[in-house]
Amino acid sequence: MHEHYRDSKIKELRDQLVRFAPKAQKIEQAARAESLLADLQPDRCYAYDFLCFRLTN
């Protein structure tokens, strides 16, 4: 698993999702992460709230 993060909030979110989410929810969140990755533009900055929402909602 990736250990080096530019933002500590993202690492904390990852730790919480991995530690507390049931297996089925982890699978859903992984699918959301893949979808989010396809939507992100490398030259833009994104708010933590936006990223968190896309992964957990």
C-alpha cells in the first residue's frame, strides 16, 4: 500500500477507510477511487472535501 502522501489529510482518510470500512464498502470505495482518478486533471488542485465526498459518498 502507498505510504508517501503529499497531504496528511489524504493519508488519514486512507487509514480510516482501510481500518474501519467493511469489505463490501472497501470494494465500492476502490471503484470510486478508480473513477475519481480518471476524472482528475494533473494540473489542477482539488479540495479535500471534494476528494473525500467522491470517495465516500
